[in-house]
Amino acid sequence: MNYIELVRGELARLREANTFKFETPLQSAQGGIVRVKGKDVVMMASNNYLGMANHPVVRKAAIEGIKAYGYGAASVRFICGTQEIHLELEKKISAFVGTEDTILFSSCFAANEGFFASLTNEKMGCDTYKDVIYTDRLNHASIIDGQRLCKAETTDKKIYNHADVAHLRQLLEEDKDKEYRLKIVATDGVFSMEGDLAPLDAIAAVAREFNAILFVDDSHAIGVCGKSGRGTPEHFGVLKKIDVITGTLGKAIGGAAGGYISGKKDLIAYLRQKSRPYTFSNSLPPAIVCACMAAFDLLTKDTTIVTRLHENTAYFRKEIAALGFTIIEGTHPITPIMLGDASLAQDMSAALLKAGVYIKGLWFPVVPKGEARLRAQVSAALSKKDLDRALNAFEHVGKKLKVI
Ligand SMILES: *Cc1c(COP(=O)(O)O)cnc(C)c1O
């Protein structure tokens, strides 16, 4: 069959099913206010939680990084792509999240893809063995894909209901007498569709009880959750109690690119040998490495930016609910505004853009049928005036479309 015919047919089906993703190009840098279609609008859809995507200190560090270390590393890490700044950034991340060591990847997607199979597909001196992974039903695509790389012969995969510690416990209990070599519990720290946090204190206790490795992907939490932005472990008071933490440098921490795995020194040393996206993919470019160090320095110096993010979030959540919108309650800047109907979510996001707010809708199959929503993301880059401008637009459009 002609492949382009097949592809066209599928594109038509995606449009028909309303699952086609439209890209709306920005004509400016990422920020609290962005330029779209020649108009300045309030950005409420980005992962730029701390406004570091265009922060003067972060920009300057990126430029200085190029000046001192060039544009590209032109190698993987173990050949000649390790510059001293890569090691420095790894140290900074370890210090920030409270682990022994850290290994950088080109993205968190790559980090997650490189984690699970590097353990479960390796004999490590065991002739016969079986490992098991317990994974939250709503875990990120990169965790799912990472686990797909684990060989079925040696890895059992069990899905527990979303954030359901009792169910996780039940699965672990059922397996108590099985002779698994490794048990891994894997969860997102923050789930991006609901903006809810995994109950890490309870999950950590259960993992410890059953001697399982706890893996937490804190991509939406690094720089966001906890008083000083150290993530969900800080929020739940379990800093240093998580075995493996992964995260992205593409959200709050500058928003460009990069990911990491943090954990015990020997685990990280092992991953440098065995993790394929690390071994066979290029080093992070110096501009990104230096900018990320500046971002962590800003965060470590004082908590002003994180505090502003938390204040903005509390304000927006309170005011949007006061207008009569139904939101999923919580504390995270991700604020799902529930609409139900997919076409309503589409109409509302289009009307809001005209009214000066950039926000996107989510609908089936990304969220369950009948649970279409707009996902607002609050940022420290937004001033009170920006937030009020957005809230006014929400009120106006919400009334016009009879949502409130
Ligand atoms: C965004 C995200 C990723 C992907 O991070 P990249 O660095 O953009 O690849 C992975 N996991 C979770 C939970 C995320 O939210």
C-alpha cells in the first residue's frame, strides 16, 4: 500500500475524532505575556513555572556558557563529551534534591527510557531471575515506554490504580512469597492531567515495608513543590527517603532541555555503564548546562521565586473557583478547569485566546470521555495584574458560553 495514503487516512481519522493536536506558534520568547497572532496574551499553558525560560540571569549564563565552552560537545559523555560543567551540574542537582549522585540525559524522556531496562534486562551475575515493576495507572508516557523495553521473560509488570496506596500494598502483599530479584515501584511525583501529587509519604512507607525500590519522576515538581522547590519529597517530608528520582530541566528549571536520574552513588555509576540513552546519545550542550546551573543557584539563594509561584497558584485557584468554575482541588499550579464536553473545551480555549489568554484544552483520549477540561498552569512569571486580566477573560468567556 502507498504509505502516504495510509498516513492521510489516519490524519483524517484523528481530525474526525477531535484528537488532532494543533500547534499555535508563539512570535515571542516564552513568558508570562507572549505574542500570538500579533497580539499580546497571558500565557497559562506553559511549564515555565518559575519564569526561568527567559530570566535575565539564566539567559546570561547560557550566553557565557557558549563563550567559555562552545556551542556543542560533539560527543557522547564517555568518549570526549564530558566537560567539567556537566559534572558541576550533576553535583548541583544532587545537592538540591538530596541524593548522593546524578546522571544527566538529553531529556527526562530519555532518562526514564534509560532506567528500567538497564536494571531488569541485566543478569548482574544471576543465572535465572525475575524482577517486578509496580506502576501507577496514570504514569507518564516515558515511564510506560521505559518499562516496555524490559524483557517480558524477566520482568513482570503490574499496574496499580491511580495514587491508590491500598491497591499497591495489596499487589505487593500478593507477591510476598514470590522470589523476585528486584521490586520497583514507579510513580510520577505530580500527574500532569490532574495536577495531583502522588501520596509519597505513604508510598515510601509501603515500598520500604516490602523492600522495593521507589522510583519517582518529579518532572512537574522540581522547582515547584515544597517550600524551597525541591519537589514532592520535600512537600511530603520524605527528602532522602526516595531511592531514585528522575526529572526534567525542560519545565521549571529553564524550560530548554535535559533530564536526570538521581540516587545512590553506585547506582549512578552503574547507569553510566549500562543506560543506553546515556551511552549512545550526545552530551547536553554547554549553554543548557550553564543555564541550568544558574537556575539552581537562583533557587538555592532564596525562595522568593518559588514563594511567588505558590502565592500566584493559591490566588488563581481561589479566584477561578469563586467565579463558579469547577476545578480539581489541589495545591499544584496545574489547575484543571472541568468542562465535560470536548467541543466546549475547544470553543472555550479558542474564545479565551481571542480574549487574551493562551490556554489549551484536554479531552479524550488524553483524559477519560466526558471529562474534557482546560488545563491552566500558573507561573511566577505572571504578575497579579496578568492574573486578574486572565480571570476577567475567564469570567467574560465563561458567561458567554454559559459555563458559569
Ligand atoms: C514532561 C515530563 C517528562 C518529559 O520530560 P522531557 O525532559 O521533556 O523529556 C517526563 N516525565 C514527566 C512526568 C513529565 O511531566
